[in-house]
Amino acid sequence: MKARTLNSIATTIVYVLWGVLRLAGQAQANNPETMHYSVRNLGTLGGTLGSSAHSINDQGWIAGVADLTGDTEEHAALWQDGVVIDLGTLGGDNSNVDFPVTNDDGLFVGFAQTPVIDPLGENFCIFVCTPSGGACNGSNQSCRGFRWRNHLMEPLGTLGGNNSAATGANNHGLVLGLAENTTEDPNCVSPQVLEISFRRS
């Protein structure tokens, strides 16, 4: 009895999925503006280990991260009209646009290392530069969220701690992210020490 009921449920699920896929196919066939996609190699900033695209806006601008020559550092990168642009850092070794940014006005946000070694020994933002997962140069540096527009990277603050990261921006210029406050949290996974709060700016 139990097996028969499971078979009946499985058959129903298959028919429902088939119906949904059939309707989706009909809707796509009736839509004159069918989307077309292509796969392209965006290139790096001189490195050989690669790059990662994490965000694309309605202008077709792609943001992410790419290895520099020597593959010991990686920087936030913008691919625009076939050109790769190095977004730079905040004085440290590495930076990244690691989350989707939906701004269509040329605003990109992420996190970048500063030249300051994290005073609590945290590794708030680790950058991986080897195929085996080894850390990039400078992975012990403090990080700040940033907003980038018109070739200018602006640092964002914290909530009293040493690190922050910007994780999204909309077309109104609102930036979301997270930042450390001054509270030491014993529940943090080592080497993280300070509590992290969400922030909007």
C-alpha cells in the first residue's frame, strides 16, 4: 500500500512537471523577443589563474574580480565594452565586487583591503590566489566596503570595528552591506572576534 501511494505521488509529480515545462515552452515559442546568450572569456588583469564575474547590469557592464600578473593579488574588475578596468584597492593588496550590483548608473560596490594589518588578527576578507586555495598576499589586512564610480573608489566606514563590506547597490544609489561593531562575540568562529551588523548607506 505504501509503495503504491509513493508511485502514485511520483507519477503525479512527473505529470505536473511535464505540464509546467510544456507551458513554459509554449510561452517561449509565442514570445518574439527570445533571449539569446553567449559565453565569452572576459580575460584577467594580467594573471593566468583567472577571473570571476559576479554582477551584470542592464547596460551590460560586468563586475567581479581578476588576478593580476604573478597571481599573488586580485583586484575588483569591470568589463565594459570589451575592455577590462582595474578598480584598484584602498591601499591594500586586494579588492572584489563579490555580489550582484543592480545599479545601471555606473556605481559598483564591494570590499577592498587597506594597508593596515588587522589589529585583532581577523581575516575578514580572504582572497584566494592558488588553485589549491592558498591565500593571496595581504589576506591579513583590514577591509572596508567601497563604492566605485567614474574611476574613483570611495571607502565606506564600519560600525566601530575594523572591517566592513558593501554587498549591493540599487539605482537610487543606496548601498547595503555589513560591518563590524565594537562588541566582542564569543560565538564568532575564530579568527573572527567582533560582532557583525548589517548596514545601509
